Amino acid sequence: MAEVKITKENFTPEVLKCDIPVLLDFWAEWCGPCRMLAPIVEEIAEEYGDAVKVGKVNVDEEPELSSIFRVESIPTLVVLDHGKAIKSSVGYVTKEKVLELLGL
């Protein structure tokens, strides 16, 4: 499954009502560490798409969502299970760390 662009308009159906865990990647175009993390997040979306939904949240375009999750630094990864944030990570991390965050 490919990554899904998350906006305030599709947040409820794509994230809150999702039956599988959701990994939200809060990022921005100008963020170097975000660009380094992007291929890892994309790879996880392709490899584990049946087990986890991967959503991308551009912090410049979606300040309300960033505020809800108290995102102060990027990249920030947040794992949600049935609409509840259960784990998070700030800064660049390896693929192994992201999989660990997801419990995979």
C-alpha cells in the first residue's frame, strides 16, 4: 500500500477510523532529516502495507494536525492504534527503529 497524504479533511476516515495501526510521518520539504527518513517510510508502506497504514503529514500545510499531536520538531513519527497515539519518535531513525516502534 502506498503512503497516504493526510489532511484535516481526510484525517478521520484515514486515521481515526482505520482498523490497522497507522504510522504518521510529520515532515516538511525543507527538512533535511525528513528527506533522509522519507525512503525508509516509503519502503515500510510498500513492504508492510497490509499490516500498517502509512500517512504523511506536511507540517507547513497542516498546522492544525501538527498542533493536535504537539509536533515541535520534525521529522516526528506517531503510531496510532484505533485512533489513539501509542508511540512516537522525534528525529531521524533507522528502518529497524521504525519497525520496532510499530512492533513489527
